[in-house]
Amino acid sequence: MTQQGTLGVAVIGTGRMGADHVRRLDRVISGARVAAVVDIDGDRAKRAAGGIDGCTAYTDAAAALSAPDVDAVLIASPAPAHEATLLEAFARDLPVLCEKPLTPDAASALRVVEAEARLGHRRVQVGFMRRYDPEYLRLKALLDGGGIGRPLMLHCRHRNAATPPGFTEQMMINDSVVHEIDATRWLLGQEIAAVTVLKPARSSAAPEGLGDPQLVLLETSGGALADVEIFVNCGFGYQVQCEAVGERGSARIGDAHGLLVNTAGRWGGEIPQDFVERFRTAYDEQVQRWVTATREGRTEGPTAWDGYAAAAACEAGTRAQASGARERVMLAERPRLYG
Ligand SMILES: NC(=O)c1ccc[n+]([C@@H]2O[C@H](COP(=O)([O-])OP(=O)(O)OC[C@H]3O[C@@H](n4cnc5c(N)ncnc54)[C@H](O)[C@@H]3O)[C@@H](O)[C@H]2O)c1
Ligand SMILES: O[C@H]1[C@H](O)[C@@H](O)[C@H](O)[C@@H](O)[C@H]1O
């Protein structure tokens, strides 16, 4: 670490999420500085580096990771590019915060797990930011404290206003439901054992070829059920809700209304329009905790194993989308590194 012990971070991928993380590291987070930005689109990389003292723009991740002022890596490129950068980071023993999903499929996620296990120590935190969201944290504390008794079911809604071009049905699972898969594993402390996907009539607002919305049923190793409505072109905003039902009660998050207005015989609140707005605090907290832990020589948060287990459940989910049947999740043996 250089410059008064601040962590020099290379941000890989400076699109929507990467550019927001660059801003966050530069202006919100303490203890870090953006030493390098990388994008295969060189102009985009230069724009992201512009105005940040000592930040170099690259088009090649390997070159950035070899720079002497780079101490850690934040990966925000599209999922298919994650594995190569993770392996480059392991070769240099650099700590990584990797945006979800860890990789786009279970086989590549397992290769990452095995490579980290060979290193012999944890280097990866996966960007499952809901684990840092104040509402999710309250729900987790309630469940862990037995506040509603043994949890039996989760009812989840995951709605996006609209999808970017090229968004596929598989991405509804791999990019979107992957959050509920991780949240279910984390909230309940159980693995996902099987996945079923049901498709209602397709919304006329869905782009050509996208069966939107869908209902995804997750069965856990402890006998709980989580149902997830995934509706990625709902049109009206960004909504993530989760209700836990236990033996002695229920608890629900995701109903915040922002400013609540009463007028002319009606009342109404606000719905965030995207994840950047809804999860701003969670992203800030996630990155700050990663920077602090890394500077202290620790690793915390969702592991590469969590990323792999989620990818394995997603793979069962995409099989279930195609087959219409209940698909079992196949998990490899967990390396000792992950407890
Ligand atoms: N946690 C969340 O809520 C959240 C939200 C959005 C996106 N994400 C994740 O963040 C990642 C990026 O998503 P996005 O929406 O910002 O995508 P994006 O398409 O807006 O940006 C990706 C950028 O990466 C660049 N790129 C592509 N291949 C590259 C490579 N090999 N090396 C370097 N740069 C490369 C592209 O040119 C582009 O600028 C994905 O993994 C996505 O799932 C997470
Ligand atoms: O990549 C994004 C992101 O992960 C969001 O948090 C999720 O709500 C979207 O559905 C997904 O497409």
C-alpha cells in the first residue's frame, strides 16, 4: 500500500456498475484510492479515469494488475469476463471484490473456488450486496434471534422497471434471481436443494423472446421453501421485497415508501427506479467493509464458495426454465478453506 497506507484499487469494467464503484471509491469510501481503471473500450476507461489524481486508464486487466501501485481489484466487467481476471488476481495474490455473479456458470465458478483453495487463503469477496442492506440485516438478525420461530417460507418479489438490450431468460436467473438464491442461503443458513420454474402468460411489455414474468420456487436443504416472482419489465419501478414466515410470526422488508404524501383524498409514496437508488447504502457499506478488511489483512463477506453454490442453484434454475420440471442442485464437495 502506498500514499499514506491507502489501498490502491484497480476497477475492471467501467460501465454502469464499474463507473459507480469508481465514484464510490474516489468520493465516498475512506482508505482507498482508484489507482487504475480498465475497460476494453479505451475511451470509456479514459473517461472514468479523468479527474482522478494518479489514476491510469488501461484496456487490459493483466497490465493494470501488474502496476506497482495496484494493491487490490474490484471486478465490474460482465460475468463471462470475471474468471480470467480472478485467476490473474490469484496469480499476484491480490484481494478481489467481484461483482455478482461470480461467473456465469457452475463449472467456471468451481474452477475459481479450486484455484482459491490452492492458494490456501481467501482472496475473494463476492458482490452480493443485499447482505449489507440495512433492511436485510434487520431481517437476518430477527431470524437468527428466533424472533418469528423456525423460518418455513420466504415470499420474494424482484421487479425491475425494464431490461437492457440483450437481456435473456437465463439472465433472469443468473443475473437477477441469483440475489434471492444468495439471500435465501444466507438468511436461512441452508443450501438450495432443488429449483422449479413456472411461467405465467407473458407480459406484452416484455421484449421479444423474453418470457417475463416467471415464478421460481427454491427448496432448501432444511425443508424451507422460497418463492420468487421475477418480473424484469414491470414498468413501474425497482422493487425488492422479502417476507419470511416462521412458526411464530412473519416479517417483511422492502416496503419503504420514501416520501408519503396525503392529498386530494388519496395517499401515495415513491418507488425507486433502479438498484443504484434502492441499494445505495448497501453498495457503500459493502465496498467500505471490503476496503477496511483488506487494509487489515482480512477477508470477509460472501465467499467464492457462496458464489459457486449460487451458480450451481442458478444452473438448476436455467435447466428448470427449459424443462418445466423440478431440477435438483448438484454441489461439489466444499473445500476445507470455506469451513
Ligand atoms: N450488485 C448489483 O446490484 C449489480 C447491478 C448491476 C450490475 N451488476 C454486475 O456488475 C457487472 C457489470 O455490470 P454492468 O451493468 O455495469 O455492465 P455494463 O455493460 O454497463 O458494463 C460493463 C463494462 O465492462 C467492459 N468490459 C467488457 N469486457 C471487459 C473485459 N474483459 N475487461 C474489462 N472491461 C470489460 C465493457 O466495455 C463495459 O464498459 C456484472 O457482473 C453485473 O452482474 C451488479
Ligand atoms: O444485474 C442487475 C443487478 O444485479 C440488480 O441488482 C438486479 O435487480 C437486476 O435484476 C440485475 O439485472
